[in-house]
Amino acid sequence: MNIYIVVIYDISNNKKRNKLAKEMRGYGYRVQRSSFECNLDVNAFKRLKRALKKYEGEGDSIRIYRIIGNSNIIAYDSNKKMVENDDLYI
């Protein structure tokens, strides 16, 4: 069973933010400057949560939104790498 998530972040330090974005590319697809869509198995989801902990900091924010249930992605952009799944709604 895969877990569909959206990760958004607001990191003030440029170096830290770029490092986080680089790490996130290993888990999903960037859909905006500070947001990624990921379709992960349970183990990858656990690894991602552990990895994101190291980016915690004063004034910084990282949020993981788990999308559950019958869903469908509607996107008005040119992002061809977006996670596709007919069973997801945002």
C-alpha cells in the first residue's frame, strides 16, 4: 500500500532550504518552489519523516499532508512529472 502525501515547507536559510529541496527530489516531484508531491511505500514514508526532522529550526515550518480516500488531482500548470493517481483528491 502506498501513501500519497504533499510536503510543503518554509525555511528561511537558503543553504538549508536548498539541501531540503535536494533531499525531497529523492522522494517525489516538485510541484511548486516549496512543495512536493510524493507517492511512497510505508518504509519510504518513515524514512522521509526521519529525514525531515533534521531540518527543524526556529521560525521554520515543514508540513506533511497525507491525502486519504477517493481523490483526483486537478492541476492548472505544465508540470508533467506530477504524481498521477486516479484515486486521489486534493
